[in-house]
Amino acid sequence: MTQPSVEPRGTAQDAGTGPRRCAGTSRLDRYFRIGARGSTVGREVRGGVTTFMAMSYILLLNPLILSGPDAAGNRLGHAGLITATALAAAVCTLLMGLVGRVPLALAAGLGVSGVLSTQVAPHMTWPQAMGMCVLYGAVIVLLAVTGLRELIMNAIPLALKHAITMGIGMFIALIGLVKAGFVHASKGGGPVTLGPAGELAGWPVLVFCVTLLAVLMLQARDVPGAILIGIVVGTVLAVVVNAAAAPGAAAWRSGAPELKGSAVSVPDFSLLGHVEFGGWGSLGVMSVGMIVFTLVLAGFFDAMATIIGVATEARLTDERGRLPGLSRALFIDGAGGAIGGVAGASGQTVFIESATGVGEGARTGLSSVVTGLLFTACLFFTPLTRIVPGEVAAAALVVIGAMMMSNARHVDWSDRAIAVPAFLTVVLMPFTYSITAGVGAGVIAYTAIKAAQGRWREPGVFMWLLTAVFTGYFALHPIESWLGVK
């Protein structure tokens, strides 16, 4: 990430007084406090564009993750998914800029989308799954308004928070490897295998490998927008391979990388408002509750850490590391879950890529407004995004998973009371294809080990309540069988 070179850099304390570089006295400057935070309109615009470039890959990845069938065998339209993804990101980011007035951008959370695709949609229709998304957003808003969100964050051990982030990263990476055809379900022997029969097959998976290596190499050189550049490189390679390969030799999972017709189109709002509440009776109250709880977990933990981390980099926090107006940012982040559900794009959350805009000088919500307007413009360029094959977009999922694994450095692996729960959390998410299973195993292991060490008071009341909930979750089938409930 490019290091900012703003002088002087505004802080929460000098927002109203003290020497600063004035960006003007216009209404725009007064509303966003551009001069008070030591920035200029030019820097805010540059930061907003940079943030958009760094996170625009979501327009490709979110439709890829949500491309699976629901319980009725129905799939969401690709054009509609791209429009929904751009629309939800635009609305939430504009809200963060205009109301929160901080340089934070939001888009579909890959962890939330992964849960919707693999754990929710297979048991209900897509409109019902989006209804679940609205419910989880409402829960997070309620937690933010009541102040419980911060209390919960403080109750869960820091190591488990990092482990949850790592586990979601592994989960996302596995989705990418499967979508690319790099990993297949085994027809014999182990549960999974390299390629369809123990070896990679086809040109598309080769394009995936080249794209993955290109992004990793660009990141190693600290190139801004490495993921987006890598996707562009991979798409160009895919177009060349598709044109040069013999007919049928390149079997692209998401369609051939070709531009058909105009590059500009009318937005497809077919998914907007397709939300259903109810019809979940076949799942049972316990299962519905755990689905909502899983979605809350998937979108809960990264957001607060990301908000504080980016705000600290922008020098907007006070001497105790607190962000003035944090409640507004948390409220908008929670509302993003409901907004994403209504749009048909899954829950929205703050993206760590916002830090790239801060690195370019962004200090106010004006940069988020710029990012939001660029997402709005993308509503009209759906045909361009459809050129990118799924195998190329999948490479970015693996890269993001690798980035999330960096949290391992914060875990004390020499302490078994921490290491074992963290390990179970990380490995069980991809191995069971369930974020809930990973979190549940980690929570139960943590409290059990603490109790075995005679330190049962350390986890706290909330962790013991979670242990009881997850114990019921894992034992749900035996309990239902015992009670004679089908």
C-alpha cells in the first residue's frame, strides 16, 4: 500500500483548531471538513478513484460466488447479479461518505456471499436467502444501536477473532479453487483431487494459474491495484486462448470470454426487491436462528477492525484509538446487510481496500462519494464485466484468502488454550464447507480447555452462552431423533 504523504495530517483532536492546510471555504469543504483534516479536494478524488480500482474486483467475484442453484434449482441471472452488486456497493458507499463522512467504502462481503451460496440457498429459494440477509443486517443494526456490538467484540477472545478471519479466508480460497476447476470432488480415493482425475485439464485452469501467479507477483512488488491488474491480464490471456484454441478445446465454465454487442447496456434490476420472509418452516427455528447467526458472524468481525484500522491510518482516531462518529459508521455497515439483501447482492461490509485510498491522501467522506459514484457508473457497463471468465475471477478469491491468513501472526501458537481452538476454527470452515461449524468448534474447544485448566471463569458468561448454543447446534440431529421430531 502506498504510504500517504499529507502534511500536516489532521487528527480527531485538531479537527476544529490548530494549524492546517486549508482546502477552501466552500460548502463542500465545510461539510466534509476537508481542510480541517489536512486534505484537499484533489487528494480526496484521487483517493476515491484508487479505492474503487482496488476493490472493483467485487463486481466479478460476487456474481461468481452467487452463481449456484437454490433448493428449487433456480439460479440468479448473471447480468442481474452484476447490477445488484454495483447498486448495493454504490448506495452503501455513498451513505458512508455522506452520512459517516469517513473514507470507507463498502461492497458485498465475500464471507457473507459464501455462506449464502453454500449454506443458505441449498435449503431455500434465493429470495428467501436474501430475506435472511435482511434479517442479519437488522440484527447488526440493533447490536450497533444498543452498543452490544462493541460488548460482544470485547467478549470474544482476540485470537478467536483472528482465527475466524483466517477460516473465512481458507473457505473463500477453497471456493475459488473449486470454481476454477483446480480442485475437484474425487471419484475414488480421497474426498478431493487435483483437477478432475489427479491432474489439471484444459486451457481455462491454465489461465487461472497464470492469473493467480500474476496477481501474487504484482503484490510482491507492492503494485497498487494488483488484483484488478491481474484480472485484466488474465482476461486478455483468456481472450487470446479462446481465439487460438481449437473449437471446444477451451471449455469455460462461465461462458467464453467474448464481447457480444455493445459495451454499454441498460442496468438489469431484475433482482431488486426480490426478498421473501417466511417459508422456512421445514428448517425449524433452531436452523433458521443458526443461519442468521452465521451470517452475522461472517459480516461482523472484520468490519469493526477494518473501520478502526483504516481510520487510524487516516489519523482520524483520538489518543485512545477511538473514532469520533464510530456509531454512525457501524450503523451504516450494519444497514449494508439489509440493503444488500434488498438489492439481491448479499450483505455489504467495509472493505480493507479503503486503506489504499487513505494511502493516496483520502481523509474524508468525499473520497467515499467518489468511489460510490464510480460504482454507480458501473451499472451501465455490465457487458464489459461479463467478458471476464470465472476462472480468472476465481484467482482473486485465492489471493484474498491468502491475505486473510496473515492474521496467523497474531495468534500465540505456543498456548494450547489458544492454538487448538484457533486451529479447529481455521481448518473446519473449509473442510466442512461451513463457517458455522468452524466457529462452533473453536468456541466449544476454547471453553472446554479453559475449564480443564481450572480457569472456567476466564471465558466469561457470553462465551459460555455461545458454547451452549453451538452444543445444541452440533447435537441438533440426535436431539430431534430423541424427541421424535422429523
